[in-house]
Amino acid sequence: MNILLIGSGGREHALAWKMRQSSLCTQLYIAPGNAGTAIVGENLPVKADDLAGIIHACREKKIDLVVVGPEVPLVAGLRDHLERQPDLGHLLMVGPGQSGARLEGSKDFSKHFMERHNIPTAKARTFTEADLAEGLSYLDHCLLPIVLKADGLAAGKGVIICQTHEEAKSTLKDMLSNHLFGEASARVLVEEFLSGIELSVFVLTDGESYVLLPEAKDYKRIGEMDQGPNTGGMGAVSPVPFADVAFMEKVRSRIIVPTLKGLQAESIPYRGFIFFGLINVNGNPMVIEYNARMGDPETEAVIPRIKSDLVELLVACAKGNLKDSHIEISPETAVTVMMVSGGYPGDYAKGKLISGLSDAPGALLFHAGTRHAAAGILTDGGRVLAATGQGSRIDTARQAAYQALAAISFEQAYFRRDIGVDLLSVEKS
Ligand code: AMP
Ligand code: GLY
């Protein structure tokens, strides 16, 4: 079958790399892709948020299956647009429609959804500019730190954790009245702070049945020891040692199953990935957020552990046949380390020549922000490359990832050297 994958990051290179290995995959197109996806498929010059361009590509390339990587086209209603095209009725798609993508697209919606279905999450109240005064006096009664969240999509930047009441008040004003995150902060959630280790759990669901993918831990801060500002993610480890059978059973019964039942009860169809951003609060999983897609860089650690044919699973998802599907997962550990541009997550330069890409054996290299040029492969984003090492333990997988990165360089390249270190002592001997 002809497959169109939407997106251009490390997540998409990992998905494309895995889909290419399937005997079901005839042509693989990536829109717009990067220099890495061009190795395993054909990039199309269509942006991920260009819904008309994607529909045109589906016709022109006779696409059978569309797989959506990032959230923006999902929240914008790509599925709904495709379903309205009479000549594209045969098209299979992995990724929810606009109603399901609200799990990610509106934190106010997802918070109320969790409350309606008794899914454990932090307590929160939502305020708009019209009730700013009420919001400010509500903050006086909140325990510190206080979490403020923009309701809409804010490219991972919409959460601010305030250490004082004064900071919370001025931030709430900035978000609601000064439109700090534009339309995304027209509504703001004031949320209770939860303390614990975070992990990301993923399912592929057809709305009724699901397969559980490997879980992962993401490293969000730019600096080692989790210092400095948040990024899209600087590395990932899968499996997560504390996510043992007992913990994952709680995740299943308290979170995954009630979420799917909740979607059914509210007549929200859902065929695609659900990413549960969880936090382990004294052994009990609570939901920090839902995403309607896979995580990045978690995907670069999760996908290499899947032994089953990914395209078979995606087709079963898109057709609503997942109840007959099984997934086989490697017990090996995968450690992914992101190499980023100097300055990221603030301003950074693009267009730096990357050297050593072919001298990095022993690990998988997934491109994130890269592009081809006459001179070679150039940096083209904040997050540039993900190296995934695999091994029987975290330390061996770490070594493989770091050895690969040692061979690669570009001006002002940076990566965290401590990915997975915090888990070494938790890992069972
Ligand atoms: P989100 O965009 O919702 O994933 O939030 C970004 C990050 O903010 C999360 O990964 C957490 O580290 C942090 N965060 C969000 N909500 C909370 C909360 N209620 N308590 C503690 N940390 C939070
Ligand atoms: N790594 C977190 C995310 O993809 O949102």
C-alpha cells in the first residue's frame, strides 16, 4: 500500500524507518519530512499544516494510508477534511478527528473529560479574561507552587509553574489579558502541583480495543540534572524501571480503560495514538496531559523496541480491527539522546554542516531538524538528531547512544550527558 506520513521530526523518521520494514509498504511518502526520512521514503514539499496540500497529495500519490505524526493537523481537523472528500472514501487514517484531538487541543476539555470519568488528575479551575478578578483572588487560596496552563496548543510552552503568589498573579494576567500565548491562553487552567516522576504511556486504539506500546521517560529540561528551561524533549529511556506490572495495571484500570470508555460514552470516535503524560505520585499514576499523537523523542526509543509489523498494526487501527491484534515488544532497553543546536530552546542558528553521520555505528540515528544541501546535510531546527542506543541494560544502551554522538559534530552542537542516569539506581539488578 501507499503510505503518507505527516510531519518532519525525529518521531517521523523513527515511524518512517519502522514502516519501511513492513512488507505491506509499497511507497512511503513523508510530508514534509527531513534529510533522514528521505533515506527511507520520498519527501513531499507539503507542510504538516497544509490540509489542502495533504488532500492533493493523497489524490496524486494514490495514498491508501495516512499516518499523522504531529498534533497541529489533527487539531485543525485533517481527518474531518479527508472524510468530506467523496473520492477519498477508501482512505485509511491513523489519527483522531477534531473531536478526539480535543484531548490534546483543549486542556480545559481534557480536564473536564477526566473529571467526568473519574480519571486521576490534578485539581484545576479554568478562568477567562472576563473572570480575571475571580481568578486572581482564587490564586490567593492556592498552595505553592501553582501550575498555570494555557488551554490551547502552545508548542509545549503553555505551562508555567509559579513559585510565588505574586508570580502566579502577574502570569495569569499576562496569559489572559496580554495574550501571552495568543488565542491558546484565552482560557487558563489554574492547577494543583503534583510531585513525582513523570512517564509517557502510549496506546494505539481504534476507539474500542487498544494495543499498549512500550512506555518511556522523557527528559524535558535543557540542562543536566533537569536544570533550565523546558524543551520539546532532550532524551528518552524505554522501558521505565518503576513502571512495573503492578504500576502498569493501575495505569490500565484507572486511566487507559476509563479514557476509552469515556470516549465511547461521549460518542467521540478515536482511531490513532493516545499519549498519556503521567506522573507517579507515591505509586499512583495521575494524568498530567493527554496528547493525540506519539511523543518526540519518546518515539525514537519506543519504536525500536516494537518487533511486530507496525504497518499491520496501523492498518488494523484504521480499520477498527485492533481486537485481533497483538504486539511483540523487545525486552531490551533503548536510550535516546537528542543533539540540539546551540541556544535551543531559545534562538539558535540553522544551516550548520553536520559531519560524521556515516561514522556513527552501533546506534540508530534519527534525524529531527535536518535538510539536504549541495554541501551535505545541514541543521534545520532546534532539535537536530536523535541517537538511540539499545542494550540489555540502561548503561549499555546509554554507551551505544553516546558513542554514536561522539562521532557526530556541527558548530555549537549540544546534548545532555545524563540521559538515563537517574534510572540506573532504580533498574533491577
Ligand atoms: P504539559 O504541557 O501539560 O505536558 O506540561 C508540561 C510540563 O509541566 C509537564 O511535563 C510537567 O513537568 C509540568 N506539569 C504540568 N502540569 C503539572 C502539574 N499539575 N504538577 C506538576 N507539574 C506539572
Ligand atoms: N516529548 C513530549 C512530547 O512529545 O510532547
